[in-house]
Amino acid sequence: MLRDGFGREVDSFRIVVTMRCNYNCIFCHREGLTGLDRAEVLTPDDYRYLAYVSRKLGIVYFKITGGEPLLRRDTPDIIKGVREYSKEVSLTTNGYFLKNLAGKLADAGLDRLNVSVHSLNDEVYQAITRTRGSVKLILEGIEQALEHGIKVKLNFLAMKINLGEFEKIIEYASSKGVDVNVIELIPLGTPHHVYLEQRTSLDPIIEKLHRISSNITISNFQNRPIYTLPSGIKVNVIKGYGNPDLCARCTRLRLTPEGWIKTCIFLEEPFVDISKELKNKDEYGVVEKIKKAVSIRKPYFTRGRS
Ligand SMILES: Nc1nc2c(ncn2[C@@H]2O[C@H](COP(=O)(O)OP(=O)(O)OP(=O)(O)O)[C@@H](O)[C@H]2O)c(=O)[nH]1
Ligand code: SF4
Ligand code: SF4
């Protein structure tokens, strides 16, 4: 198992396969963005090779994301190749294309999905996503995914505009038996005025969760508090900004669509370019680049800097 200079194990890759998206959410942080080149350089075969080499280093969990990863037609092929060598492949999506693609994703071996459902009210949903989309389509996609045996988790980013909907989200999730991530708005990528207007403390939600949950645990990944509700669903609380606890157990590397390893969501640099080694199937080179990225990782927030 690889460990960085701060004793943090590295066992997962978060892969941004595209920067493209059909939505334009008010808070989007376009996390694969390098400011250099946004081409989708890596192919399913490159990702498969990455998983093949990564497994030898103990990196066995993969998250596929974007942009909107289902805009790439070859995303099921990416999943299939990566799944051959990993313990788990999950995908984070806005859910727009899920209804038609759930079967293909299941056939490719996808273990679980995070689907953004920031509101169950179309007006609010449209204001957040800046689309004319209806959340009904997303819920139908979730049904399809569940029918195909894919585990689903809802991503609910709490803001002033949707805070009042938390209970409805929990009710919906409980009725479907799906877990929920409650996510705090972070300033990354969010325009300053939106951050000021929409940022809200998660405290009222956390207080409520404390009151109603039957069990509270802390996840190994990023020390996230997990509340088990009487309905059996789990609610994860993700405070992604100024939170040293999260960074203390951050076990993932990130990969941009052009094949640059990123060491932290908040750092635009340093990057480690692994694209050539992947394309050349240069195992020694891939191992060295991954080790280099691990060696320069640092927790972004620490006790003195939170
Ligand atoms: N600070 C920080 N925030 C993160 C990180 N990864 C994810 N987040 C936040 O968590 C939210 C949910 O991320 P997802 O990719 O859907 O899920 P995940 O983090 O892989 O966790 P799972 O629910 O276990 O799949 C994101 O929108 C970010 O706000 C990270 O490495 N650092
Ligand atoms: S769906 Fe995700 S990637 Fe697309 S605009 Fe919204 S936050 Fe950004
Ligand atoms: S802020 Fe950086 S170091 Fe901290 S949890 Fe997120 S990615 Fe990891």
C-alpha cells in the first residue's frame, strides 16, 4: 500500500473523464480543469491500463466523474476496463442520461452511483442547474439503476435555496432505500456572489440527524460522519472546506481528462502528467509517476490552517 509523507494511505483514484456538461449549475467547480488543455486524451484502454498497474500498488477503488461522465459514449467501456482490475467502480452523475443508460452501466460492472438530486421541486431544480430539466427524469433514471441492481446514493448540496427540502429528500431516499450525501457548498469554482448568497451552515441538518439517527459512525475515507436513520438509510455529511478531519484521511488521487494526476481538489498545481506512460503501456513509468504524485501529496487543511 502506498503512503504519502503524512502517513495517509492511497487506495483510490477519482477520474474526471470529461469536462463537458449538459448542465450549468450555479456552484460547479469543473474539477478536472487545469487551465491548460481540456481535451479528452485518455481512452478506455488507457484507463484499463491505469487500473491494471494501480492494483499492483494497492489502488483498487475508482470513481468516474466529470463534467458529466455520461456525455462520453465510451464511459461504459471505461467502467468495464477499470472494473476488471479493481474492487469497486462508482460513478457520479447529474442523472440526465441515466434512464437510457442504466442497463449498459450495469452490464459494464458499475457497482454504485451518486446521483445529484439537489431538489425535488422543478422550479428550484432548474434554478440550481440552470436548465429547463425536470427532476422527474432523474428519478426515473434512479429507478432504472435500482432495477438493474446498481447501488444508488443521492448527492444533496445544501444551500439557502434548497435547505428547506432536506426532509423531503430524506423521505424520498428512505422510500427507495438509498443513502444520501449532504454536501456543504465550497468556494471552489462557485462565483463569489453565489457563495455569499447561497452558503448555509449544515448545523441545523446535523442537529436533526443527531436527534433522529439510530447510529453514528465515521468513514475510513475522509473521516466523514455517517448517520444511520430509523429507515435504515445512511446519511453522510461532507464538509469539504476548511475541514482538517477530511484531509487527514484523504486516500485518493485525482486524474484529469488529459491524463494529469492532481494531488488535491483545491490545487491547480502540481500536476504529474501520466498520459504518455499510459499510452506507451510503460508499467515502470506509470508506477514511478503514481509514486511521484503520492510523494508530493499534502493535506490541504491542517489544524493550523483550517
Ligand atoms: N474537499 C474535498 N471534497 C470532496 C472530495 N471529493 C469529493 N468531495 C466533495 O464531495 C462531493 C461528493 O463527491 P462524490 O464524488 O459524489 O462522492 P465521493 O466523494 O467519491 O464519495 P462517495 O459518496 O463515497 O462516492 C463533491 O461534490 C465534493 O464537494 C475531496 O477529495 N476533497
Ligand atoms: S452537473 Fe456537475 S459538472 Fe455539470 S454543471 Fe452541474 S455541478 Fe458542474
Ligand atoms: S481538500 Fe485536498 S487534501 Fe483535503 S480532502 Fe480534499 S482533496 Fe483531500
